[in-house]
Amino acid sequence: MQDIILEFQNVEAGYPGLNRQILRNISFRIVKGEFITILGNSGSGKTTLLKLVNRLISPDGGRILFKGKEIAQGKPEQLRKNMGYVIQQAGLFPHMTVAENIAVLPKVLKWDKKAINGRVDELLSMMKLPTAIEFKNRHPWQLSGGQQQRVGIARALSTDPDILLMDEPFGALDAVTRKELQQEIKQLHLTFGKTILFVTHDRQEAIDLGDRVMVLNDGEICQFDEPRRLILHPAGDAIRELFHADTALKKLSYFKVSDFADLLREGQEDKGSSVEWEMPMETVLDCMLQGQKTVSVYREGKYMGSFQHGDLIQAVDGIENQGRSQAGGRV
Ligand SMILES: Nc1ncnc2c1ncn2[C@@H]1O[C@H](COP(=O)(O)OP(=O)(O)OP(=O)(O)O)[C@@H](O)[C@H]1O
């Protein structure tokens, strides 16, 4: 049975003084360990939804359950201990050092000094930051944007929470640092299996990171699904338009090699060029653009078959026609 960690049941929410609800009829379930991205335009209610989860605001209607218990019934502090929160530009305390920022919650929880110091070093290493005293004693203004965000994530992980809530965490970073941090959060997720709710208005980021993407539009969920299904089976015109501008070749990046297993050819393996089962399908395209005629596919070291040019064309056609499910594909 699936282990549901978070559930919204017909949740409505607004703000005092507004004559309309910002979120309407929000219902969903999230399984422990899922990486969920929440995608939507500015003002669609993404931040409001995150704030409901850790009780920074309360719903006007409906129920929110965390690990099967209604969150309104416990103490907010108790709940927040289980929920790391990361916001854009890290939100570090400017008057505190790096180490003090990371140790905020352990100190509140009265951990002993040795345990706190050990945890700070562990988290700095985990986030690929130096553990030298000089670095730990720096203040946020002495850090780059990327370093600040890494410290912000370390702080959110300090008490080993069950859920990580991330509100546009990489929105203010340059493209290269952003890509780096995306890779790292993905790796952290794979290593520690934390449940992550990650707000973004960047379509590519949502698709790259999310096991499932929740698309919000004007306070309602228009679709909550796996990335490839958003493209192949859009639940309405809004979602279709969201991905419409992408060329079929770009859409290859939304799929894994394994999604095209039905196109693999059996026979001789060619060790000249190879890709792994879970890699993005566009890596096959890259190999072919570099002149490879055949690309071999491996799954945990086992040869699964190969792709040739024609297979790639078929893959692209399948995406263009959005007909892979009918054509016998796995999607
Ligand atoms: N404290 C508040 N009081 C009144 N209205 C608010 C408050 N906070 C947010 N809103 C309104 O609620 C709506 C949703 O805001 P929210 O911040 O959840 O959107 P968002 O999707 O996260 O947007 P963005 O991508 O711009 O951060 C907006 O219309 C906003 O103006």
C-alpha cells in the first residue's frame, strides 16, 4: 500500500480582506518520497499552497492531513520541525554566521553543543560547502547567491525533516548555478528519499525535477501528473498551450530512454556509443548528431538493444502525434 504523507481534501483558502478565494477545491495526495513540482503563473496560488502545508496560513475550508493526522490539531511548531522550508534568496538571518544560521532549529530544540557542531559540519559537506572555521564564521553577505541557497537548504535539513518545502529556491540564481543546484537537489532526493514540494514558474525546471507536476491555474489544479503525461495527455487547452511552443526535438528531453524501449532493436551491441536506461532521450540525439549511426542502450550494465537513426525519427513522430500510447509505447 502506498504511504501517503500529505493529503489535501477540498481545501479552500484566501486572505483576510479579500472577497475571493485564492485556492479553490484543492484535493490531492502525495506519497512519501515523491518529488513534486508545483508549476503556475504568478498569482496562481503556489506560495499560498506551501504556506498551508506548514500552517503559516490556515484554510477556510477542507482538511489537510500530514501522515494521516489533520494538521490543524497539533502545534504548528511540532509540525514545522518535520518540514524544512527554503525560500528564494535563502532567507538567511543577516546578523548570524553560516554555522548559526544552520543551527537555529537544533538550538531551539536544545540539542547539545557537540551534536549541533557535528550536524553543521555534516550538512555543510552534504551541500558541498567548506567546513573550515573561516567559512562557518562568514555572514550571509559574504557568500555568493548559490552559497547562500546551499546554506538555506542545509538549514532546512538540520532536523532531518520528513518534507522539504521549497518556494522558487533557485529563481534568483544565474543559469549555470541554477543548473548545478538542480542537479544537487535531485541527487539529495535520490540519496535520502525526502518528500519534496518544489514551487517554480519555470516549465523546464518543473519537468526536469518532478516525479509529478502539479499545474495550478488561477487557484485550481488543472492537472497533477507525470511530466510525460502532461505533454502526451494534456488535461485541457491551458496545459496543451503550456507545452505547445516546444519543438518535438526539445520534447525529447522530457522523456527517458526507457520510455522508448519498444523501439529498441535486438542484436549486436556496438560499444562505440552507449547510453543508460534512465538517461534523457535527447542524449541519444546528441550521440547521433556527433555522427554515431548506432547507439547501444544499457540497464545496470546489461545490454538492452540499440537505436538507429530511423528509430529516433519514429520517436519524434510519436511525440509529435501524441499517439505513443495508441502505438503500443509505454507512455
Ligand atoms: N498576505 C496576503 N494578503 C492578501 N492577498 C495575498 C497575500 N498573499 C498573497 N496574496 C494574493 O494571493 C494570490 C496568490 O498569491 P501566491 O503568492 O500564492 O501566488 P504565486 O503563485 O506563488 O505567485 P508568484 O509566482 O508571483 O510568487 C495573489 O493574487 C496575491 O496577490
